[in-house]
Amino acid sequence: MASIEAPVLATPTTLSGRIVRALSRSPLHIVLIGVALLWTLPTIGLAITSFRPRSDILSTGWWHAFGDLGSLTGHNYSLVLHSAGMGQAFLNSLYITIPATLLPLVLGSLAAFAFAWIPFPFRDGVFLLIVALMIVPIQMALVPLLKLFNDWQLNKPHLGIDQLGFVGIWFAHTAFGLPLAIFLLRNFFITLPKDLVEAARIDGASNFEIFRRIVIPLSVPALASYGIFQFLWVWNDLLMALVLIGDPHRQPMTVKITTLLSTYGVEFHLLAAAAFLLMIVPLIVFFSLQRYFVQGLLAGSVKT
Amino acid sequence: MKRRKSLIASAVAIAVLTAGLTATAISAKPAKKHAGTIEVLSLWGGSEKDAFIKVTDAFTKKTGIKVNYTTARDFVPVIRTRLAAGNPPEVAIIPRPGVLADLARQGAVKNLATMGLSSGYIRARYSPAWVKLGTVDGKTYGVAAKANSKSVIWYRPDVFKSLKLKPATTWAQLLAVTKKLKAKGKTPWAQGAKDSWTLTDWFENVYARTAGPAKYQRLFAGKLSFSDASVSSALRTMLQILQNKYLAGGVQGALGTGFVDGIGQVFGKSPKANMYMEGGFVGGIALDQVNTALRPGKTIDSFPWPTIKPAYGHPLVGGGDLAAAFTDNADVRSFLKYISSSEAGTIWVSTGAIVSPNRQVKGGAYPNSLVRKEAKQVASAKVFLFDGSDLLPGSLGDDWGSTLQGILQSPGSMKSKLSSFQAKAKKAFSGG
Amino acid sequence: MSTDPLSASLPRAPAHAPRLSGGKGRETLQGLIFAGPALAVLGLFLVYPAVQTIRLAFYRGFGFKFEHYLGLQNFKDLLTSDPDFLDRSHFPPTGAVVNNLKWLVIYTLACLVFGLALAVLTVRVRYEPVVKSMIFVPMAISATAVGVIWLFVYSPDPSIGLINAVIHGIGGSPISFLGRPDTLNYAIIFAYVWASTGFAMVVLSAALKGIPTEIIEAARVDGAGEWAIFRRVMLPMLSLPISVVTVWLLINVIKVFDIIYVMAGPGGGINGGARVIAFNMYTEALVNGRWGYGASIATFMFIVLLPFMILSVTRFRSSRVIA
């Protein structure tokens, strides 16, 4: 694990280093702040657009709003939020995303442990195959999946529990998320200190104990970083939900938003507000897990 | 070492695959639908959806049959996927007769005559042109649910008045108006050509007026080549207006402008152009979305597409959606009967969202002058031609749009572009 | 193999880890217990659809039905008589494959270079987390919304499009980025680079911080300049994280579809000039209902990418050897 906290390049000790640093200091700030601002500009534009009346959006660019701050309104947001079924759709998004993030995390970390630490037969071959599965295009998989769902009733409520109607899409997202999970986590797990694992084995610890007591606590960053990716992916998914969830009462926000848009008109005011509403939850997840995220993606590639 | 590993990999691959296949072999019975509920799939959202829900609510009140309305903006991919998986909705309202024809030939949709909608019943409500759109190989598979006109040119009456211009009734007049606007330092036209279907609509209107309805029907049915001289001649006519000096932002600007943005260039708060060619629905979008300060008749108005060759007169190019059934049961039968009734049509048109192709729907049911004008145009058209690009099979309509964009961009390459498009069309029409 | 000065002190791979009592049979069982659930889900919900797709590639397959076996005909048509896929009738060739190659080179390189530059530069400032968050935020926006945002940015109308407003402001004439065949592709690629660079930056920055200070200090003491340190010390040590990022970007490139569909429209823009392989697959299978042909495109994607995947995995395996 990285234990070096100090900035690597903070104190050059050679003369040339100091000169370079002094010379580069202010251009560095200008470049960095400039790039960061430029990079954020489209998002800021979207944010301001989401507060503008629909007729303004089609007449002038978002920066014109600065000259007429009084024109800004929360109306677009209230249109999206108060449209019939949006609250339910928000809950549905959570019902879909949370299990579809946790499942591949659990199954993926168990499998990754096996691929990293249990030398069972055909291990590397299976691993290679799983990595190759990352290429499978969702569009082609939809038909076999939907057949499977119909045959096995995977998109109908069971046992009187409505949320069990999501079982199919949980597994579909899990299957599409697992290759990346196993790929990243396995590469993280094999870099864990071998001495620790072997010492535990000599003490008679079972594989499951090693997994639970050593591998998982040491891998929280990697798990968190994968979790954010899967969360973003599932949360923003439109295609799978559109095709695999038939019942309008179980559709997530992404699908619900498309039902607000008419055939010919492009309702940018609704799209902008909806895009921002959609971003809120993933950004909360991102910022609350950010520090893990930054360390976690060292995953198997750099050894510390 | 390497070879051994790849061997292992393939062995494992086979093992996992067999696991997957055996697992799926044990499949249960297909899902049963709830009795008393039908699913209706279409592409409408927003206010169009709200209007349709009003229609289905009245149906539920009357019959007790619930309607689950589902929206798919990308209608064709969703219906294809669900059909392939054996999970279609009970009813779909299909925006493209070309797609309906595909589905009918594949045996996916039901013959309406066997579902209690006799040809006499349909003929009493729809004109022959509409009946024909829902008919494939002599059998009727779809009833028209809504219609719209695409033979409309929108303009700014205020600008026209100040320059003493009049709405054109012939192509020569339209060119004259265009030139005069240009001479007065105004940009005559805007065009949302980034959405390529706006170009296919342009072409269809010109073609119907220069080559005539008969050739039009044959062209979009795959019976006449796109390399035919009539096509390039219509395109050259069209390019008399769609050229750099008459378009806001020039040709390239138009190609980078979307359909709604184009409306904004004519009817927005800071207008840059003065005429816009697109369907009757432009009025609603302009008034509701682009500029609420617009006044019909003062700052926004429309005139019918002018004639080009007097012999062909004013053929109407329009679009529409056809209701078709994937399942035959009592609920679906009563829904189809309802949706083709004047009762449903009257509720529907009163929302201002559509024009009904049902001739039993009275003109007074329409809520405002812009829709009434469109309804009158649809009802009084002597020749009704369905939007040609929507008659083309599969993605060919989109390909046609991209081809027209290419021709607009470099007119010199027209001949080669048309011949390579014809090669595609031939393949698509032969079912390749 | 090991030129890495740190290799001696790093943890070794568990490839030859001491076996648990009970031997091979027990390990197989344990392996199955741990990997089994994941393999079962993968087998049913991913391998099964993938196998169906590959099988279908050898059929005419209207309506996803295995009727009328064609052998390799679909692949033959794809490579020889489908100008949307690959048009070799003129030079340079055009079509979805060529566009995907453009994507491959420009998108992958741009994300890597921007990501690496930002990672190296942000390490030097105190407001690093702020800059990194600002660059990362677009990752949270769905591909469709990214497309819509950039439709606005690129608008040829100077009162709506940000870039053209600037061009107009400095006296230039507006450029219709999405209305010109020569800029269309690059405009879409850049929009996607905007959305993905944050990921590359975050991964590479994390990796940079993993480089022990002593190595860099030692190089400085030896009188190496900043550029030399970057090239001779940092870059070699970053080669593995760069390959993680590259694999991820590669998969993005081969799967890219939504953003092109939103920005260029269902026909793929002027003359279909923005189409890529996944776009053609979507159109053929889901719009035209030619599932068999679409499946052959998907299978083609799979076959082309497979060597890269194997390479990347063996690359990761070699990382264990170094370790």
C-alpha cells in the first residue's frame, strides 16, 4: 500500500530543478486553472441552461443569462420532478442500481480472490476468457436475455414482493459488470503482500478467513473504485432498462425522462434539468468515496 | 507454455459455454399476460403522450380494460428486439408504413379482417389512400391513428408585409420571394438539415410536384431507380433554393443546425431568417417552445407548398401513425375498434396534438386555427402521398437522408451518390 | 526481465504459493466455491447470449431465428460488399472500420496524453483535488447528455454555440463543426475525449503517487532534469497503469455508439460519414432486423479485439513476474 504521503516533486534539491520550478510556477498555474475552467465550461453551460426558460434556450446561448439573471427559473426542474411517476422512477433507479452494484462487487471479489490466490486448474484460461467477455455488445445480447427473462419470469414480481421484478436486470447488469470487476480486482489482489497470506495459511486459516480478514480489508480502495464505476454505469443505463423492463411502473429515471420528450420537438430545457438531476446521486457517491477511488485504481498495475 | 495456456483457455471456454447452454435448456412456460390489461407501444412522449393517455382513459372508463402505454423514442429497435424475443406488446402504433409492411410479411402482425374490423368498417372511416397505407399484399394490417401534413411552408407575415411580399403559390413566385428577400439584405431561409429527415421531406415535396404522384409511389416502393433522371432533376430544382446564399449560415451552417434550432432561426427572439419548410407540427413547437410571444397570423403563418408543374397540382405529402395488433383477443379487438372510432378521434383532436385521418371526426373539434388549417389541408387533399422516406424499408430512409446531406454539401457528386444509394436500395428492397 | 530496481522488495506473485493440505482436489473445490457464483451468472447472462450471437453470425437470422444456414457468407459480404462497413473502391478507403481506426488512434492517444499531462501537473499544486474533480465530473454524465451538451457547444449559430461565439467575437466566420464532413468525426471524438479524460487522469495520477520518492530524488541527485526524470523514471514505471487505461479506452472505442447516434443522427451524418462498427451493428440488427448480419459484425468486433485482450492479460501476468 502506498505509504508515501508527501508530494513527490515538492522540493527539488538541485539548482537546475529550482530554476525550472521557479520558471514554471506561474505558467503552470495559468495552464492548470485555465484547462480546468475550460473543461468545466460545457457543464456550467448545461447547469445554466437547466435554469432558463425553454424559449430562451432556443434563441440565445447560456452566457446571455448573465445579462438577465431575473429570467432564471426553477420551472424546468419542477416540470421534471412533478411529472407523473418521477418519484417512483427515482426509487426504481435506486432499486436497480444498488443491488446491481453490490452483486458484482461480492461475486467479483470472491472470484478475483480465487483467480489470484487459489491455483485451481484452468485458472488463467478462464481468466482470459472472462476478460475477453468485456467486448460482448449489449445490443446483441438483448434478445437472448429477454427470452430468458420471459421463460424464467425474471421481470415479474415474486412472492408478493414488487422489487423482485428487478431480479432479471440485476443479473444482467451483474453479468456485464463482472468481467471488469474480476479483471481489476484480481490484479489488485495479487499485489497484496504474500507474506501476510502465507502466514495466515500456516496458522491454519481457511481461504474464506483469509479473504474476509486480510484481502477484503486491504482492498477497500479497489472495491470502492470499481463500485463507483459500476454505479455510474448502471445508473446512467437507458438501453437495458428500456428493453428489459416492460412494466412502466418499474422503469428507472433514464427511461422516464425519455417519455417526457415529444417526437419532433427537442425539449432541451427538460433534458438539461433531467441531466442534472441524474448527476446528483452519482456525484454524491463519487465525492464520498473519492479518496478510496484515487488509491484504488492502482489496481495491480503499480506495486507499492 | 503459451500453447498449453491457450489449450487450457479453450477447454475452459467449452466448459463454461456448456454450463450456459444446459442452464438455458431448462426453460419454463412463456409468461402469461394479465387479463383485462393491454400494452400499447408507440414513440410519443411529452404532450403527445398526455393527449394519447386522455384517449385511452376514456377507453378504460368505457370498457374496464386497462391500457399500459409504453414509450420508445427509438421505436423500431425496441419493437424488433421485443419481437425477436417473443415478447411484443399487444398493440403498437407504428410511425412507418415501411416497418408495418416488413412486420406483416414476417407474420408478426395480425390481419385486421379476422379481428372484427371488416374492410367495409374501415372504408367507412378512412379514405382509400389511408386504407392502402395499412394494406400489405391485399390484407389490412393497420388502421391510421393520426396524420400530419408535411406540405407546409412557414414564414414571417410581419417581414413579408413590410417588404410587400405575398405567400407564393408557384415555384417561380417562391424563387422570386427568395431573391427579393436576399436583395433586401435578409436571409430568406433557415434549414435544420442536421436532422436529415427535413431534407427528405423537401425532396418529397419537390419530387411529387415535378415527377408526379405515380412516379413518386414507384420510387419509394423500390420500383423506380434513384438513378432515374427525374430524381436528379428534382434535386437540381430543390438546390435552386437550398444553396449557400439563401440559407442561414450557408449550406454548412444548415447541415450543422438541428430541426428545432432551425425553427428558432426564423421564429426565435432574435430571428435570422424568414422562411422554414416543414410539417404542420412546426406551429405548435414554435408557439410552445421557441417563442411564446409569437402571434399566429402576425408573426407566424404558413402557406401550402406551391405548385411546380401545373399538371401535378398540389399533392399533399404527409405522415401518420398506424395502429397494429400483435395479439388477437377480445380486449385488443375492442381497443382497435375504439381507436378507429370517431369518438376516440374527437377526444384526441380536441387536445390539439394531432390531426385525425378519420373522416367522421368533425372540423369543429379542433381547438385552434393552426391545427384546423392543417386538418383542412389533410381532409381536402386530392392526392395524398405518404412521407416517402418512411415508406422505405428499415434504415434506408435514414440512409437517404444522409445521402441528401452529402448532395447538399457537394452537388457535383450527385450522380455517384445517387447510384451508390440505388445499390443499397436494391439490396434492401430485395430483402437482402 | 527485471530491470525494475524495486523488484526485489516487491511482493511475489502467488503462482507458486504453498498448497493447502488436501492437495489439488481440494483446491479445485475451493476455486469452484469462490469463482462458481460469478461463473454461473456469467455463463447464463453473458456467455449464453454471446454464444447465441456468434452462432447467429452463420445464419441469415431474420428475427433472431436460426434459419437458413449461410456459412461464412455474412462475413464475406461484410468485408467485400458493404461500403458502409469498409469501402475500398477509392483511396483512402472509407467506412465504419476506417472511422473506428480514427477513433482508436485519436481518442485513445488524446485521453492518454491529456490524462498523463494533467496527472503530472496536478501533483505539483495544492489545489489538486479541486482540479481533478473538475476534470472528472463529465464521467458522471450519461453519453446521451454528453452528446446534447456538445450539440450546443458546436452550434454554427454564434448566438447559441459557445465555440462559434468566441470565433465570432474575434472576428472570424463561424465553423459548422457537425455540418462539414471533414470536421464531423473529430468533433464527436473530442466530445467523448472530454468525457473520458477524467478517468485516465485519475488512474495515472494514482499510479504516479505510487512511485517512491527515493527513486526520483536519486535521479535528481544525479543531475537529471525534470523532463529526463519524467521520461526515464516516471514513464517506464507508469507503463503498466497506462496499459490498464488503454484496455479500458480500447473497449470504449469498440463499443462507442450512443454519442454518435445523438450527435450525427440515425443515418450517421453526412453520407453516413460518422458511422463506426457498433453503429452498423445496431442499424443492421435492430433497425433492419437483419440479426444474423448484425451478429457477424459483433463477432468481427470480438475477433479483432481478442488479440489485444490477450496481450493485455499477458501483460498483467508479466507484471507478476516482475513483482
